[in-house]
Amino acid sequence: MNKKLLVRHVIIIAVLLSYCLILYITRINCPVRALFGYPCPTCGITRGLLSLVTFDFRGYFRYHPLALPILVAFCLGIHRNNKVLNRAVVKYYIIVTALATVLLYVYRLEVGFDF
């Protein structure tokens, strides 16, 4: 692993841990919801991934059925300059995942889904 990629990983992990710590201390589940009164398009991803790890597939699909594809898109975005990955495929995967996330979000808002 090259030095730049290692630094990128350390920064991302530090930011995510800081974010989780701030949410834990303030008892805020979703900062977007706390600020604007509406859940964010990615609400439920953490709970969904935790459900998936414990093989609770019903919980995974209830919390956020796109949690795993979004995690993959995030990881691909971090490693987009990797020479093994096709940059065009990575770009389209991220775009499709983002569009699917927005469509799911709009659908959940329309049907009154309880985030």
C-alpha cells in the first residue's frame, strides 16, 4: 500500500470515529434530521450494516437495502485511482448507486416510511 493511500485511510477512519463520538456524546442519531427535521438519504445505513453482520436480513432491508452497495461505492471512491480498477466502471457504479439512493429516499418519503 502506498503512503498516500495509507494516509487517506487513516484520515477517513479518524473522521468517521470522530463523527461517531460526537453523535454518541450529543445523543443525535442523524445530524441532518436534527437540523432540518427530515431524515437524510442515508439514514439507516449503519443499522443496516450492523444487521447484515449479524445475519438479520429482514433488519438490513428494513433499515436501508442499499447500505452494502453504498459501502462498496464509498470504498471504490477511495480507491478510484487504483490501476487495477477500471475508472469508468467505478464512476458509473457510484453514479448508479447515488441515483438509486435518491430514488429510494424519495420513495420512502412519499410512503411515509419511519426512518
